[in-house]
Amino acid sequence: MAKRISATPATRILKEQKAAFILYPYRYEEKGGTAAAAKALNVAEHTVIKTLVMETEAKEPFLVLMHGDRKVSVKALAASLKIKNAAPCMPEIAHKHTGYFTGGISPFGTKKPLKVYMEASIATIEKIYINAGKRGLLVQIAVKDLIRILNPMLVNVAI
């Protein structure tokens, strides 16, 4: 008998927004990141999208969606946003803003509404895997649904 997966704020938003999605539970590895998730699901790490909680120099939080196999150029990000500096939030601050724990942060259903910036090349992928609101649970979703729901600003900040 299959184990029932409990709803998260992210999955509730996806249902409310009538997004087609498939949940993929996997064995979470501490510090395994997107590489471990991609291996567990047998998918390309490039299609596993990480949700990063960042903040401006004024401590204003925002989200950045990035390919699992790429990093964010903070310099390019700051230039794109026309700010002096951008930096990742500490895990406890990220939790305060999103309601999710590091390793399980989803861009859907965050505690506070946050601006979302997405690496532009993600928009060229038909379906992606992104965190569903808890460690060890990804959701496969069409990028068009992600864009419709989150309305992210596209940026070119991958390195």
C-alpha cells in the first residue's frame, strides 16, 4: 500500500491554482542538494530547480529560482535588480520568511508573499522538478504553470 503524502502549503496552492502536477517523494540526504534529488528521481539535475531565499542590503527578502547544476552570480543578480548587493539568507531567516526549512523550500505557498526571480533559461524547459514544501518531496510541474502562478521576473544570473 502506498504511503499517503500529507499536503503542504505549496501543494494546496498548486491545487487551488488548478496546476497539473505530480509529487515525487524521495529519500532526503542532508547536504545532498539537487544532485541527490536528481539521482533519486533519475532525472537531469538541470531540470531540478532550487529555490534560494536571498535578501538585499536593506534586508528585503526575495526568491531566486535556479537550475540545480548552476549557481547564482550575486554580482549579476544585484546588477539585474539595480541594487548594491544581494546575499543568501541564513537558514533561520529563510524559514521566517517562507515557513519552510532549508532543503524543503518551495516558491509556492510561502508564509509571506515574496518577489520571485527566475533564471531565464528555466523558461525553455517544458517540465521541471521543484520543492513541494518539505524535505524529500519534489513536484513535477510545467514551467508554463509555474510562470502563471508565480509571475517571476526573468533574469540571466547563472554561472
